[in-house]
Amino acid sequence: MDALASPPQTSVESVRLEVARRIVSGDLLPGTPLDERQLAADFGVSRTPVREALRVLASSGLVELRAHRKAIVTQPDQSVLSGIFIVMGHLESLCAGFSAAAMTPVQRRALEALHDDMAEMVREGETAAYTHANEAFHNAIYEGTQNAYLAEITLNTRIRLQPFRRAQFHQLGRLQASHAEHTLVVEAILRADRPAAEAAMRDHIGLVEEAWHVFAGDAQDAPSAMNARQEP
């Protein structure tokens, strides 16, 4: 089947997509200043499309615009961030539970194979490869729900949290811990144990948030999504 030709991207769209990629990939961490002049030079455009691209990114929550100061990669306050993590924990937990019940045999084998591959990445200390595979791991669970809407809203929420989730892997020992948490999720999904899959994923996302706060140096003061696991 012939693919339809994509319309040419405007300079605003090109800048927006690349800055968003850098934020989501962790190349630009929360709190990083975004200099319009430097970005314009980097992309070979005037400051006008850069300014418009930053405005669009601000509407999506990835960038914070500040009057008479440089825009920065969004660094929400602790209560806002913890609130998003709580929602993320519930959505991911729901996905894991749905996948435990609905994943096809082919999808279960693929998830298990990916998890095994990630074990080798942990042994070799391949943080970049693991970070990329981690996204594929969670995507596989979203797809395994057989519920396109749930997969969509979970992915959109993850994109909002992506800079913070990726930052966790800068913490010593987090790679090994993440994989151990994944093991509990995978084992529950493979044996079609919905409650265990939900609980394991909810715990995992809570620990992801804790790892972010440790990395950011505010673990003692931050409310944690871990608390959500104790809510009725």
C-alpha cells in the first residue's frame, strides 16, 4: 500500500518537535533555560518561529514561559508533580491489569522476550539502551490492554512525565531496581493475575516518583505517589 506523502513541516513545527524530543529524551532536564537566540542559531531560523514553538510547547505543559526571563523546561512544584504521578500510577496499574486479562499469547511472549533482553542491558550497564527499551516495555503493556482509548490517555500522561521518569536512571542502582520491579509486573501478567499485575505496576510507578525526588534532591519534602497505594 502506498503511503501518503506527509505535508512539509513549517519551521515552527520543526523547532517544536525537536525541542520536545530533547525534553522527552532527557537531553534537556527540568529547569533548563531555553535561550531563544541560541535555539534560533541552532535551527538556522529567526527568533519568531522559536518563540511560537515555545508558546505551543508551553500549552502542552513541557515548557514554562516567564515574563522578561528565559523560558525553561517545566519543573512543576512538588504537589503538582506528585498529583500527575498519582494519576499515572492508576492509569499504568489499570493497563497492567487489563493486559493480564486480555494480552494475546503472542503479546505475552513478546513482553517476556523484551524483559529478558532488558536484563542483559542491566548486566552490561547500558543505560541509554535500557531507557529506550523501558518505553517499549510500557508501550507493550498499553497495547496489551486491547483498549485503544486507555492506551492513548496513558501514553499522553506518560509524555507529560517523560522528563521526570527518564531522570530516574541517573540514580545509582536504579537500573537494577527498575528491572526487578518490572519482573513482578511481567510475572503477574504472564500468569494472568490481574490484581497482582495492578499492584506491582502501582508500586513500580510510586518508586519511579521516589527515584525522581531523590535525583532532584527533594525526597524528604515531596509528597509521594507511594501514598496513593494506601488510599482506599
